[in-house]
Amino acid sequence: MDRESSRLPVYLHCGFHKTGTTSFQTLLKRNLARLPEGVVCLPFAHPLVRNLGTLAKAYDRSPGQSNAAALVEVWNQIVAELRAAGARRALISSENIFGRVPTVRGGMVRPYPHAGAILRLLASSSADIDIRAAIYLRDEAAWTRSLHRHLVRTRALNVDLDRFARSIVWPEGGLSGIVDRIARESGCQIRLFRFEADLSLRLGVGSSMLHFAGLTDKDLLNWEAVPIRNEGASDALVQFMTSPPIALLPLPLRHMTLRIRRRLLGSWLA
């Protein structure tokens, strides 16, 4: 057996955030028992995958040697588990592999500045694996809107959508340009899929990724679909959090107000 054929192909779904990742990861978790023989999937909920995402975010925050070493260590633990499970192919999904969710920091947003370095660390950590990375792209206006709603709900963001959209820095020329930069910096090829194209398919977003990982229509015939979409904050919640006087409160008080509002109304979507 030559060196190339002995390498373990790891199909790595890296995001982006707000491109159906939660639905896809739920789909994987629900259908683990339906995977073909030899295909091992570690869903987002797997402790090592969660730890990988946490360490990737730590590296994104502070890309030093210590965080790099910790990231590589947990990745090697993942590879060892895949080998121990007898995997001939592996599928892993975590949008946090590329770091923190893009948000306003210092009045600007530069999406995924260290993603290329993170992917390069993983790809170069072992000669026994072949990382085959993939990313879902989304219409940029829809992506920005969804990201904004997510940040209003989870971070008590007090910036309205227009101001938030103006704060995003696109030095690469958009989401596809970011992917080109990540591929260039990592030395890895990255397969691109369209969020919108998968929406009409029976299994929804993630269907293209499953085919990329070598699962056939026959393999997926008995898979159970997951009709889940994370809509983020409602229009009313966005208006509430981004208008005075709530928008003028310090962050801890905005978080407290957000929690009180949810308890009173019973939902983020109210």
C-alpha cells in the first residue's frame, strides 16, 4: 500500500457561521446509525470536536505558540479516535474551526482573519491524514442580516443592521474572496457549496457536503430529515435591542434586559 492510499480522508465542514450549520450538525447526529460501514462521523456535540472549536477560537483571539500547540494536540486526539474506530473515511462539522463568529470588535468586523493559519496547523499536524475542507457560502446580504440577528440575540448587540453592514471589512472582496485567502494561506483546496442551492433538497443544507464525503443517494435514502432553521432574533427583538434607551445601556445591563424579555415573552422570536 502506497503512502497516498494509506492516508485517512477527513471531510471537514468548516462553516461559515450562519449558513445552516446547526441544521446540518443536527442532521448528522440524528442519522449516525445510518452511516455506511467505514464512514465515521464526529458531530459538533462530540467532546473532542467541541474542544477543537473552543481552542480554535482561543487561537483566533491570540494566535501564539501555546494556543497553536493545544489546537494541534486535540486534533491529533481526534485523528487517533478515528483510526481506533477503523474509519476509512471521516466526516467532521464545526463552524468554530475557523475561529470566533464575526462580530463588532473595535468598531469593525473582519471575518475569519486567522482561518488560514488554523487550517494549515491541522493539515500539517500529521502525514497520515488528508483534509478535504468544505465551506458553505450564502448570499452576502442575507448572511449579514442573519449574522446581525444572531449577535443581537446572543451578544445583546446594540448596533442596527445598516451600521453593522457598514462595519464589515471586505478586503478580499466578499465571502468567496475570504475563501480564496483561506485556501492560499492554508495551502489546502477548499470545496465551496451554496446554502441556497441545498435548501430545496430533501435533506436540506448539508446535502452537498454529504455527497462530497462520498455518500450516495442510496446511502442517504433512509436518512431522516431535520426541518430546523435557526431564525435568530425577531424583528421586534432587533428593534428593541437597537433602539434607545436599551441600546444606550452598558453591555451587562443589555444582557440582563434580554434575559428578562425572553422570560416574559417565552421566546426569542416574539
